[in-house]
Amino acid sequence: MDIGYILSGFAVGFLVGITGVGGGSLMTPLLVFLFGFKPMVAVGTDLLFAAITKTGGVWVHHGTHKSVDWKVVALMATGSLPVSIATIYVIKHLIAVGKDTTGLITYALGIALILTACALLIRSFLLRKQVAAVEDDVISIGRFNGNTQIAATVMVGAVLGALVTLSSVGAGALGTIAILLLYPRMSTLKVVGTDLAHAIPLTAVAGIGHWTLGHIDFTLLGSLLIGSLPGIWIGSHVSAKIPEKVLRPILALILLLIGFKFVLA
């Protein structure tokens, strides 16, 4: 276990506890630039890391707050999980024919970081404008009607499936934005809970897929978990004392700069 990995896990966990987002978007670039891991190993390890760390959050949202819309989760997963599996097979095929996938993953990571930075800035605006739904609504009211709403939700899930599998980024901030746009009357608590619930199977399936490709460093994964779990706990408790409106723009700017660095590399 490397103390540097543990401290990095703690730092990222602390920021996630304060802001609610930023796990993959911070962890993956950190592993690439600070510790020199190959992008595919950083992405694969971070996906399993996300699946494990997000599970506790969903347990709280579902068990304590009853704030997960499982119908929306199922619709998004209908799009995201098959596309995630297909993306893994594409990567596997490219590796089999001797193609270097590093450039593809690096570019996808840069695009995902830029989109996430924009999503962080838009998210606060949408949350302020949103009309909160009644908390005991079983099914959320969508922006569209009937089959159009179903198709739009599945399609958004499919896009997230490809992006998250390639980059490990987007399941949090981009997923939240997608749900806010598709279900504008959903309460903030349910948006967060639903997004977390969808992120777990997606990151788990994508992470296991990268595991089959040999892209997981389990020593690194264990070190990150040792640091991140207390980091998230502490960050969550001090979040009320640090203005989120100050932290989010700074975080967005950092992600934007890192994203352009990946894209232009």
C-alpha cells in the first residue's frame, strides 16, 4: 500500500463529500498525471472504485430517504448497460487487432472532463430553477409524454454508458444534469439518489469489463478505498461550513483545464 495513493484517495473523497461530485473526474486525472498510470488502468481501477464507494450512498438514499426512482434507474440502465458491454467488446477487438486504445481513452477522458466542468456550472442553475416534486411521488413526472419520455431516458443512458466506460467520468455530474433536464419536477433529493442508483450498476459492469481486459490495479484500488471512505465521511460533515458556490466554480475550472490537456495531448 502506497501512502501517496491513500492520501490521494482521502483528498478526492473529502472533495466528493463536500461537493457531491468529482470522484471520477478528479481521481482518474490524478492517477494519470501524478502517479503515471496508463489511462486505461486509471479508468478501469476508478470504475470499480466508484461502484464500491457509491453503494453506501444509495443505501442511505433508498433505505433512509426513499429517494430513488427505480423506474428511471431501470430505463437509463436499459440504455447504459448494453452500450457499456458493447464498448468493452470494441476496446477488446481493437486490442486484439493490435490497435493502441490509449489515444481513444485519453481523448474520451478529455471530452468527459470538459462536459463535466460545464455540467457543474449548469447544475446549480438548474437546481435553483427546478420546481420540487412531492416527495412521496412514486413515479416522477417527465418532460415528455409516454414513449417519447421512455425513449429519451434510454437514449441518455446509452450515451452515459459509452462515455463512462471509456473515461470513468460522467456518471455523477452528467447523470444529474440528464435527470434534471428529463424530469424537471423531480425533487433534488430524488435526483441525487436516482443518479447514484444508476451509477452503481453502470460503473460495476464497466469496471468488470476493464478487469477482463487486465486494466485493474487491485493494490491501488485497496489503497484508494482506505483513504477515500474516511475522506467522504469527513467531507460530508464539514460541507455545511464551506460555501459550495465557491468550490464548484473552482472545481469546474480545474476539470476544464485538465480536460483540454487530455484532448490536446
